[in-house]
Amino acid sequence: MAYNVYTVESLGNGDRNHIAFYIETKPHGRSTINPRAHISCHGHHPGSKKQVATIAPENLERFEKVCCLMVPPPKPQVTLSSKSLVPGAPLYRCAEWLRDVEKLAVEKGIFTRVAGSI
């Protein structure tokens, strides 16, 4: 049985929220959040959970190795006062990282998109 893959948002600083994958490995119980996303499933905004794909249980480890480790997540790029830590460098936000990882997971056959997802 395939697991549902969602994106979820948690409170960020200012007008931007953090976004991560949430893989529902145990319906009605604790599930898996991609550990590289640094949020917990209980800290997400209610109503922000959007299903984007499904994943076979045997592909969970492959997803981490082939996708998440191959596309490095964004490093800190701005200070709390919104000043760039690397002046002149383009911002690479977690939402962009998520899209890149999702695209790679679909290309590698790890994710199966659901109707209505990006």
C-alpha cells in the first residue's frame, strides 16, 4: 500500500513560512516528515497539508538517498533583520528546494503524482 506524500507549512520569520514534505506512514498516528526539513508534523499550519504524490514503502530510503541528499537544502541566507548573508547571491528558498526534490522524485519513479498536484 502506497503512502501519501504531502507538503506542510510551519511558521517562518516574517511573511514566509517553512515548507516540508510529510509522508503519512501511519494514518491516524505519528508519521514521517523529511528530517532535512526541520519541522515536526505537529507544528504545521492547520489546513496547509496538501497531497502532492504517493510513495511505495520500499522507496522511502531511496527517496532520502537519491533525492533529498542529492539536492542540498537551502542554507541560512538572510539574518533575522532580512540582511543577506551572501550579498549578490540569489535566494534559494525551501519552497524551491521542495519543487526540485519533488521533480527529481517523479523523474526517478519514486513519487507518483496525484491529480491536481503541481
